[in-house]
Amino acid sequence: GIQVEQSPPDLILQEGANSTLRCNFSDSVNNLQWFHQNPWGQLINLFYIPSGTKQNGRLSATTVATERYSLLYISSSQTTDSGVYFCAVGYGGATNKLIFGTGTLLAVQP
Amino acid sequence: ETGVTQTPRHLVMGMTNKKSLKCEQHLGHNAMYWYKQSAKKPLELMFVYNFKEQTENNSVPSRFSPECPNSSHLFLHLHTLQPEDSALYLCASSQEGSGGARDTQYFGPGTRLTVL
């Protein structure tokens, strides 16, 4: 099956710092999504990004499907950015099935 | 608020109990999903329903029994669970097109299940 690996597994930042999270996947996929899971377990959609670059405020993401990786950029980090960041790749026919990566645990310190 | 709600938020049950988890989506989507998130593991897809029909059972033990009475509601019936089934159970929904259109999945807040 498709393997999804994320790096780094853990990251500690000072407030205001920038960071880049990486997601590698082992095969062609239909799409890729980035999620943020807050400390209470809620998964929040960040980006739906099968290819190209998107930006939303301090966050941006780039997926290079031909090279099977995606990057999530966080600029000017805030303590509220803390949590786990997951990438998930979609595969399948009529219904989009997601395979999640192992996640990056981010802690932003004041 | 993602438009997907789950109840209960927390559940403690014994191995001989029968309980049900409920998920409701208010987004008009036609596909719904159950995922399991165990400690230190990525989310694992359990079941997929598309237009109320089950399209995926990811080798889930029969002690987990899903039910999808309509496109807005999804249940997970639990019976004779084991302690290793303790996890966060997440429901999601999306709008899937018959022509291969894709859309993002929206997740509920999850039910944190503890099996004693």
C-alpha cells in the first residue's frame, strides 16, 4: 500500500519563528490534504492541495506530485499553532479514501 | 465548528457492554467515514459509506458494526470490545462526485473511548 512519511516527527519553536514540515508519499495519489489536530483531538482542514501552491494567512503549502512530496510552511508561528500536523493522501475510485502520515508534533513556546 | 458533530465525546465501557457512537453531518455531503486513532499511531480508515452504501471495510473486526441510515447520519455500534480498542474514533464527511470529483474531508471532534 501507499506509505506516507512526515518529517520532522517533533518540532519546538519559539513564537515568531518560521518552519517547514515535509510529507513524502510512495506512489501516485488522487490528492493530498493537510490537517491540524488541536490538543483536544479536533482535526481542522488546512489545505486541499493535489498539486501547486496555496496560501492562507501565515500558512502555505506546496505539493510536487511528480516528485511525491508536499511541504507545509508556517510563518511567524504563534502558540495557537501548537498541535499535530498531518498530511493525508487520497486514493480510490468514487470515494476518496485517505491514508494519513505519522504526523509532526509542533510545540510553539512563548 | 466543522459541520460534523459526534456524540458522546467521551465513553467508558466494559468489555461486555454494548454502546453506539453517533455522527451527524450538516454539510449536505454524500460520503461518510469512520477513522480510528490509537495512541502513537496515524489515523486508520475503518469504514466508508457513499450514498448510504458501504464501499469500504478496512478489515475491521466484527465487534465494530457500522450503520448509515441516511447520508447525514452514521453510527458505530460497539459490542464485546477489548482494551486495545481504546482510542479516539473520528467521523468525517465529504462530497464525492460520480465523475471522479474529489473534495476535502471534514472531521468531527471525535469520541474518546476507553474500554476497561
